[in-house]
Amino acid sequence: MTKAIFLDRDGTINEEVNYLRNIKDIRIFPGTLEALQKFKFLGYINVIITNQSGIARGFLTEEDLGIIHNKFRNLLTAGGQELIDDIFYSPFHKEGIIEKYKINSADRKPDIGMILKAKQKHDIDIPSSFLIGDSITDMKCAEKAGLKKILVKTGYGKDSLNECIKENIFIDYLAENLYDASGFIEKSITQNQT
């Protein structure tokens, strides 16, 4: 079985810009490449899972999102190796204006549809895997799926911490950023091996 790092996109890998619609607005956080490399070195695959309700809201199309995600794949490359193994996205929102996306979907976090699809596709061992994100939605999704939870302070992380405390959602680690999260995962693996 495969171990995975499930990664939220906006606010975790790149700066939150409120509906990323254009590749010129992609700003990757410092230390992200190094973190993704470390995950790969530790034997994980890197899988982005991202709610993209901007599609349902008519802000961008799936084709636009494809261009954005190709740019992410190009930016998140080191030594000729792509560091992102797969990307799953949910274009749905019940309050959208584009009819075919205007639904409740199990793919939309905090539901776990994207995780289940990734698990099936990549034979992922859920108890050995992590979800890293900046929102309470991410942490609820991780809890429902049985993943270890890392909340990053980037994006909405600081506000989300208070929400998690109020809702009794236990977080395995509160990280400054993705690079800090990679250090925690490396340390937890080392401790488990001793």
C-alpha cells in the first residue's frame, strides 16, 4: 500500500487570493518545494485535494483550472521530477450559478469523496497518511477520513485553530507552514522507528 500526504491547495501550498483564476496570481509559499521533496524522500506520494467552487460560481471553467494545475505541476518540480503525484478537485457548490455544478457533492470537503477516489486509484493506506490544510473544513475532512491532521498557520490557519478548539477537533500538529509540517512528519517517522 501507498502512504500519502493529502494537501489542500490555496492557503497551504500557495497564497490565498480568494478564487485563484489566473496563473499570474500563483504565489507558492517559501519552503514548499523542499517540503514536497522531503515527503517524497520519506516514501509518500503528494496528492492535492482542493475545493474549487469558483467553477460552480462561474468565475472560471474546468479548462481554466486545468491550465492553472498544469502551472502548479511545472512550478512544483525539482531536478526534473514532478513533486505532485495527483490532483483531485471539486467544482461543485449548491449555491453555484452553473447548473451542472450546482449540487451537493460528496467530493466537496469536508466530505471525503476526493480522498476515497485517491485511495482507490493509488491504493493508499489511510492510517499511515496525513492531510495538511489551513481550514477547519480540511481538518473535518481529515477526521471523517481517518487521516492524521496537520493545520498550517498560513492562509486561514490561525482563525481555523480557534474553530477547531470550539468544535473539539483534535489536531496532530499545528505547523507554521508546509516546511514545518514536513519536519514534524519526518520526526514522527524517526520516533516510530526507534
